[in-house]
Amino acid sequence: MNLVNTAALPTPLTWEVEPDLATVPSTRRLIKGIAQQWGVPLSADALRDVELCASEVLTNAVEHTGARFRVTVRWTGERLRVEVADTSLRPPDPGTAADTTTGGRGLALVEGLAHSWGWHPEGAGKVVWFECTADQLVTGTGRLAVLVNVARTRVADLPDTA
């Protein structure tokens, strides 16, 4: 018997967020808090990765649209899914950052830490989403490699002050 199909799943939560970088920390903590309140079976490390991935997609919505955006959090019984709907039709691209810029690599982090991620058009904009599963936590050298690769790229992009 598949308990996922018979268990009552929490109702997805959706809310609007102001286009201000100051809202990103409280919104990512709210996402983590929702998962904890629902009893989603993610470890403390996995919840930190959810927060990190959320920070990246939330920051992108603020920086690339300058308009209010919508966040939805849902638990499918197997995956925690976070969706950010914004007003930009420009598709996200994890590989477009120039070597001389200090930003633009957050989606590489999402790609490395989340179980899956993607986007789809919606109305006059798009939805960027990522999913994390309890059994997929990136740990040990795999997690370290993701973090080091993103950090190395960001450090290499810093201007030379010598």
C-alpha cells in the first residue's frame, strides 16, 4: 500500500513578496519554517540547502524584475517544491555569467544542491522552481565540490587589488 497516495498532504502555501533584497532572508527562513512545521523529513543539512537554493531564486526574482513576485511551497509526500513566479519572460540560464562578473552563478548552486529544478512560462512571466527530497541530500565530497566550484568562480571574478 502506498502511504503517499493515502496520506493527507498539507495545502500548498502561496504569498506575494516585495521586490526588495531585504525580503530575501526572511522569506527563505519562512520557507524553511513551513517545511519544519509540516514535518517534512529533511535533515538540518538538507534544510540549509533548501534555504540556500531559495536565496538564489528569490534574489534572481528581485534583481531581474524589480516587481512583486509570488512564492509557493508544497510538499508532495516525496519532495519539497519551492516555486517563484515573476514577471520576466527571460528564461533562467545557469551558464550565462561572464567571467568578469561577480554574480550570475546562483543557479549552478541550485543545480548542484537540489534534486531537480527548472522553469516554465506562466502568463506574462515565468515560474522558476526547485525540489529537494529526503533521500537525495548532497553530502560529503559531492556537496563540498558544488560549494567550492561556485566559490572558486566567484573569487576568480573579484577585481585584482594588488
